[in-house]
Amino acid sequence: MAVPKKKTTHRKQAQRRAQNFRLAAPTLVECSQCGSPKLPHHVCPTCGYYAGRQVVSQEAAAAES
């Protein structure tokens, strides 16, 4: 079994581990009803529409937030 000749420095360890810690921006799509950005497969937070039909009423959305 291979054994490293020298100790790996903290910096090299951190550089190696940091490769998997990239934050990605969330994917946004345009709402077909009002045109505001929303998450895909979610109800639009501004108009309450999902898949072309109203799921949440405007009054309920305003009272919830």
C-alpha cells in the first residue's frame, strides 16, 4: 500500500475539499400567467397559478405572508 512521503498541508486539504462546495443559483422560470420568476413545479407566489389554473387565491396568499 502506498504511503505519502510528506504530510498534506491544511491549505492543500482545503483546496481539495472545496471542489465539491460550490453553491449554484436556483433555477427560475417565468410564470406563464403573470411573467414573474418562480421555481419550476411550484405555485407562483405572486398570482397563485400552477399549470394554467389558479390553485391559491390572492386573498389567501396575502393573508399567509
